[in-house]
Amino acid sequence: VQLQASGGGLVQAGGSLRLSCAASGRTFSRYSMGWFRQAPGKEREFVAGISGSGGSTYYADSVKGRFTISRDNAKNTVYLQMNSLKPEDTAVYYCAAVRGSYGLGPLEWDYWGKGTLVTVSS
């Protein structure tokens, strides 16, 4: 599985961005998908995850109510809609995939895309 994230950029606090992650392969719906982020000097952290069918989602407390993860299995794409952005959301965002169910630690995910930088100015 190859993953390509896009949609990062510079936005003011309170603004919105939508990240996309396109996946290769014909079995996309068999993979749980997730978004992680890594700020300078910090460890990579889980942001949101979604099951293969899209019927189950999970969010980190820090983004709950502001971010929404979704997927379009017909397009092999997962999205992260980010609203009410804060300066502390500034990070490189990565999409990840794992076959079947997923955990919250980075080591539990098998495939990673190159990150996309999100910068939120105050």
C-alpha cells in the first residue's frame, strides 16, 4: 500500500483545512486508516482513526469535536477535516494504514505516507 497525503498549508487560528490521503491498491476497504502528527521536538501522536468500512471512528481528546476523519472507498481516499485550528495543531501530518483493526501507537501501523505540513498562525 502506498499513501500520498496532501492538503497542508498555512492557516490562521480558527481557520480550517482538509487533508487528503490517496492510497494505492484494490483492497482499500480492508484497511483501517489513520492520521498522526508530529510537532518539532515531539513524538509522533495519534490524531484520528477510521475502520475499513468507515463505520467506526476514534479521535484523540485534543482534536475531538474539531476534526473529522472520513473515507471514500470508491476513491481509495481518506480525509481529515480540521476546523477551529489552533497554533498547537501545527505539525507534520501523516496518514497511515493497517490491515484490519488498529491501535493508537505508531508501531501498530504498517504503512505510512510522506507527511504534509500544517502551520497554524496565532
